[in-house]
Amino acid sequence: VLLYPNGNIKSNGSGYVSLYLAIADTQKFSNGWEVNVNFKLFVFDKKNDNYLTIQDADGTVRKFHEKKTVWGFDQLISLETLLDSSKGYLVEDSCFFGAEVFVISQSGKWESLSMVKEPAHGTFTWKIENFSTLNETSHLSKSFTVGARDWKLRVYPKGDSQERGKYLSVFLKLTDCEKFPPNRIFFYSE
């Protein structure tokens, strides 16, 4: 993540925070390399405990290559909004920026689900009591509906089998796959 806290003046970022995703260690790649990525950049609102998430409106896949190693937003958030104490982005002289990155493989077929508009009731909250004392390997939420599809969350408090003990792992599971026409490809990992 490449951050210009006072804006990237060379790219019309004056008065804004500029934030970019940059591919690192490109000298290790072979000539002619390219990486296709779908990504979102965000800033955390501590006051409201949520994220301001920015991505291309159409969910465009961006191609990183030798001549284009950085993609992002010249005007992520205005400095006026960031510095406004009622907004919650800058609290106790600190703020959190981040990125969510999906690398798109060029081999095989794939589908992408994008929200054209925010669905009504598109938020699901699952409260897990006594989280630090959980002993089971994983926990599955009750089913919830978003975008006319049924979903569940599976949480591995101590990580899934590949990363056991290192991370908290969370998976989103589509539970009504049988409603889709045959020969559709869905990616699901658990």
C-alpha cells in the first residue's frame, strides 16, 4: 500500500489522501510478467466501527506489469473529511488504511459476483460469545440471505488446517448452490 497523506500533488490529489496498491519485488519476476488483480482500498472509521471502502465502480480487473506497477486512487478521501473529528477516521492522531486484494488466475474459467447496488438488509451480524475460550475447530453461523442467495459464515478461531495457530480464518459459504443451473463453476474453500 502506497500512501500520500497530503495527497499525490502530481496526480491531482491536492486536498485529499491518495492511496495506491503497488506490486512489490518485481525484480524477481521473469520478463513479460503480468498479474491481474481485483482490489479494494479502505480507511477505517473507528467511531462507527466500519470501513470506507473504495474500488472501481465496475469492479474492473487491473493488470500490473513491468510498465504499470501501481494502481489506486488520487482522491481516496478528502483531508477535510479525514481530519473532521466527528467522522472517526483520525482518532488519537492515528488512522488505519488497508487493501483487500484478489489475484485473478488466467488459467481456467471463473465467475465474479459484484454488487451493482447495495442490497437491502445486506449486513449480517454474528455475535460469538466467549470467543477466547472456544475449543471447537470451527463454528458455523445460522443461514442468512443477501442478494436473493443464502449464505453462512464459518469461523476457525485458531485458523484453518493450513494456517492452524497462526490466524483467525473466516469463510463465506454459499448454501443454496443447487438453485443454480448445471455446469456453473463456483469457488469455495473450506
